[in-house]
Amino acid sequence: MQKQLLPKIVVVFVALAAGTIISPANARGDIYVANYGGTTIGEYTNTGATVNASLISGLNHPVGLALSGSDLFVSNPGPGNSANGTIGKYTISGTVENATLVSGLGYFPGGLAVSGSHLFEVNEFSGLANTPRQDRR
């Protein structure tokens, strides 16, 4: 049983590190930060200066971020105790491409990671690593 659990723990840790501990950076070195206590994603320079503290707004305690080129993916828990967590797709300029690219992810979708054309999500309550969207374009 312990051998089976270890790969899941590693996947959860890697996905959480990629999505919530390490903020993604664009080609200029600007970083994107999820304001979990609020409703926004902010953009900052690599020296900490604010570029746009509300680059993306109207979210519900955003958690995970993943950057792929000019695409920024954001995990957004469902409101209250709902099971309607989502992953939205935005541009690095803050334009909404699809606020509900993936929906129905339970209350707390967390860490995100992108590898090639695959988008991975970890639901922090269930502890499951999912590939909710294989073709993210």
C-alpha cells in the first residue's frame, strides 16, 4: 500500500509546486500571483514592482496558476461549498479567453501544471491528480 501511495504524493507535490508555490513568469521575467484571499491575479516585475495588481479580476479565491507561452491558466474554487470549481484560460495581458475552460472540478481545484498540450490539475481535497483537458487550445 505504501508503494502505491508514494507516486500519488509525488504527483501532488510536483503539481502543487508548479502551480501554487512557484509563480509562473513570462519572457520579460514578470511573475503572476494568485490573490487567494481575494478575487484577483496580479502581475509584478521580477524585482517586485507592481505592473497590474488586478490583471484578472472577478475570481473566487484563485489558487493555481500555470503559464504556457501567452496563455495563463487559473484554478478557481467553486463558491461556498459548491462542487463547481473551474479552470479558466486567460492571456498574459488579462484578456478572458474562456473563464470555464474546465468546469465541475469539485470545490477546491488547486495546483496546475502544463506539459506540451496537456494541462494537469490537482484537487486539494480529493488528493487526485487529473488531466482534465488534454487539448488545451
